[in-house]
Amino acid sequence: MPPNHNQRRAESAMVDRDTDTVGQGALIEFAAVAEWIEAATSRSAKIALLSRYFAQLQDDPLYYAVHYFAGQGFPQRERRLAPIGELTLVTALSVLSGIEPAKLNAHLKRLGDLAEVAALVLVRQSEPILTLEDVAIGLEQLAKTQGRRKLSWVIRLLEPATSLEAKYLTRLLLGDLQIGLEEAMIEAAVAQMTAQPLEQIRWGYTLLGDLGKTALLARHNQLTQARMQLFQPLKFMLASTVQDPAQVIQQLPQGFAVETKYDGIRAQAHIAPAGKPTNWHPETVFAGIRVALFSRTAADISLSFPDLIAPLASLAPHALVTGETAGLILDGEIVPCQNDQILPVAALQPRLDPESPSADRIASVPVAFVVYDVLYKDGAVLLNHPYSERRRVLESLLLETPEVRLAAAQILFDLESLEQRFFQARAQGQEGLMVKALNSCYRPGRRSHEWLKIKRAIITLDVVVTAAEITPETAPWFSNYAVAIRTSDGDPTLLQIGKVAVGLSQPELETLSDWIQRYTIEEFAEGMVRLVEPQIVLEITVEQLKPSQRYKSGYDLHDARIVRIRRDKSVNDIDTLDSLLYLVEQTQNWWDSSEG
């Protein structure tokens, strides 16, 4: 079979290049290898290509290459750079090529891939000069820049690129190389390169939260030095959704733990002796104990909840030992509360301002941290311990204060008891139930069938804002938001799904309007309509989704309402077309028929 155009382009890029050039991390070599991987048809072939390339790199280029092949500019835990929007990239390509945006969009419609458009219009005749380190410097500057100023750094990064380099720089800026690589395959390539067991690679990555650093330790046979990094958030374990309680019995016939599914902000609490000041805020230290709260996006949200610092730090006398290994990592949910009653999640919105809340706001919206798992305690990494054992450790911490509570758990074995527990939760206005296998380990970043969630039958979507409009009813505040979902888990392309304009309070409208003005990409109608960087995630409810050719998703929202701004989620966490179709089907599931 003759090589395709990707293979030919990769071959031409590899001509006359020696191992030393590859080892130094030339971007053209990275791009050429990416072409070969994209053309490879089997998983094993992709892993082998990646392993051979990694083996030729010196340490610093290896560190960068591992992250870039994962579609990340930085280690996953840092989440320092959101994907750059298509509009910004089209504008940059127009500036560099001299081609009007309308013509570039026509190319995009024909090719279906903005990276291929970049390769088509950015053609340099001189020798490639960019290195992986040059890319790292550019990404660092992009991470420090906000709003329209990002455009200048995108232009500076793409300006010296060859056609092939521009293709993969564009994909990296979009957040996905689209060459059929999964993170597990990169882990396998590192294992193959270093002749280390794959499970050791995965374990080192779990502890460090940095796959590039893991690769370097493995290369130098130093993986045993990997230690849990307190105050560096772990990925959260995720649950699978079931429609019918009978599915729980089928999947977990030996019994299971049932917990209330709290509708708040998923958070991870890190607690340890403060030690010497580094980059932490004094406000996060109480009585010599440092506390940090991290959201699902790995953002540090500690300053948004200063009223949780002292209660969490006060666990230390009975929860921590002394010494270098002293520390706790807890998994739980931040919920609004009034005395013993947990309030609807909408009450939490005033607390989600990125700035530190005022004393009045803290008093008006008290919060509690409901803890349902413990991942680390005093040198013991508990991730591979079964749920039942982690639960015993959790109960020993004596979480009995109004601000820090232990999630109630009940062991069940039969369908009747599960159904009764679910309808009880619904009657109390709770979101649903979490069901966990008693022998389940904690698998960071994995969606497991050992954890199951049973929720109300309602169409609830996480969407990202792509544009905003000022309406006469709410002027001068932006209140009508165009929103989108992702194409799939493997394809980050955004698909418009309609508009939503109801649900936010006046302070929330004002806060979001300030953000829209800072992150505007392009203005229309004298500034009344603005395209924005796709970063703000909204949770919305929808009464009905109707097929429509008006939007790229193929659906249109009807009677949509904003539930809350999801500052704890990024564009990578929003719903996909597949999950949307699943939710449409779910609205006619077992729960509806059982209540009829």
C-alpha cells in the first residue's frame, strides 16, 4: 500500500536529520513523529513509534514531548492554559498569511480541521528553527496573558513555524493533537522506552501528577523516589450513571455502600503542617496547619472558602501525626447549608466569585465540607486500599463539626432497599445517590463501574459560553448567552446548541459581564454582541431538546435555565453530543414510568 500524504510529509521532514538533532528536541521532528503516529493503524504501532522517539530525546525535550503528545502545554495538575479558541487562531492565521478570515473559514469548511488550514496557508521556505523549548516559552507567556493580548503571543508562536510545525502547534493550542493517542498509550510508551513495568509508570504518575517528570524518573531508574505530592491535586475518581436500580444489583451483587449524592462543588482538601512559607497564602494557614481546597479543574479555590480553613486545620490534633509524612487528602463536596440543613446548590453561587468573599457574604451563605473519602493519611497512600478500609480510616477522623461532616453511608444488598433509599433522597430534594462497591479502589481520573450514580430524570447539561448579548431587559449587562457542547471525548470541536438567558441573579450577571468584557475576542453591533473565549462553563436545565438544523449540534434548547456557573469545571469537562443523546433518552427512563 502506498504511503498517504501524511506519511510522505513526515518522510520529507525526517530527511538528513541525525540523532543529535532529534535529541535536542527540534519541533519539526516532533511534528514528523506525530504524522507517523496519526498514520499508524494499530495501538501497538503508535506506542512503538512514540517509544522510539522518546528514547532519542535528551531529558528536557523528553519532558516537553511527553506533555505535548498528551495535548497539554503543562502538567495535567496545573491546568494553567485553557485551549485557545478557533476565532483567535483564525485571526492569527489571517495576520500571518494575509488571507481574509472569510477565505480561511471557507478552507476550514472544506478541510474540516483548522490545523490543516494552518499547514496550507503558512508556508516557510527556510529551514525549521523551532524547538520544543521554544514552544514551552511561548506557552508560558500565553498562560500569563488574558483576553485579546493572547492573540499577539499566538502570532509570535506560529510566525517562524513551517507548514508541518504549524499544523501541530495549532492542534496543541486547541488542546488535542488528534492523532489517536490516549494518555494510557503515552504511559505505555514510557514503560516501553524505559523497560519499566507499566503499573509502576502509572503509579508514579498518580503520585506525581506529572507524566513528564514520571518519564524522567523512570529513565533514570528512580521511580521509587516518587512520593505523594501534598498540595498538588490528584485527579478525581468519577462514577458511571445508571438509569435503573436493577443495574446496580446486577453489577454489584455482593453488596454496596450507598451515599447521598450531594449537589455542590466537588473538592479535594489537602491538610498538613505549614512548614516554611513558599507560594501559599497566609490566609490558608491556621495554628501552623496549612489547608488547600482544589476543584475538579485542579484550581486552588481555598480563598473562596476561608471559613473552611480553620475547621479543616483543626482536625490536625487527632487526625495527623508529626513529621515529614504528616498530612491528609480528603475527597468531598462543598455544599451551602443552614444549621443542619443542606440547601439547594443555587444558594452557593454568591460564594463562587474568584475574589475572596466579604465577611457579609460568608455569613449570608454558610458552607460545609461533606467528606466521603480519604486518599492519603500520614505517609500512607490509600488509593489502592478497598473502599471499606478507606471508610474505616475516614470514620476514625471524627468529622463531627458543622463545617466538616462525614457523609452518611449505608450498606445495602437488595433492590427494594435501594429503591426506598432513592425515593427518600428525592423526597428530601437531594440530587440522587452514589453507590460504591465495597472492594473498590480509588482510581484517579478514571470513570469506573465500581462507582455508580443514580440521579433524577431531568436533562441537565454542562455547556460552555461562546458568545453573549446585551438585551433591553438587562442592559447594560450581558444576559443572553450562546452555548456549546463538545463533539466527543476525543474531539474537542465545539458544537453550538442554542442560547440561554434565565437563571442568574443580578450580582451574577454583573460578575459574568465583567468577565465577558475581559475575554472578548470580537465585537458586533457596537459592542452589544461579543464572541468570547470558551472558558466559562454553565450548568443548565432543559425542558426539551428539539432536533434543529439551526445549530451544529443538530439540537436546539427549549425552556433552558441556568442552574449555576461551574467555576469548578473547564471546557474539557462539558457534555458531548453522545452524552446529550444519552440524557434525551434518560428523560423517558425507569424513573418516569415508576412515578406515573
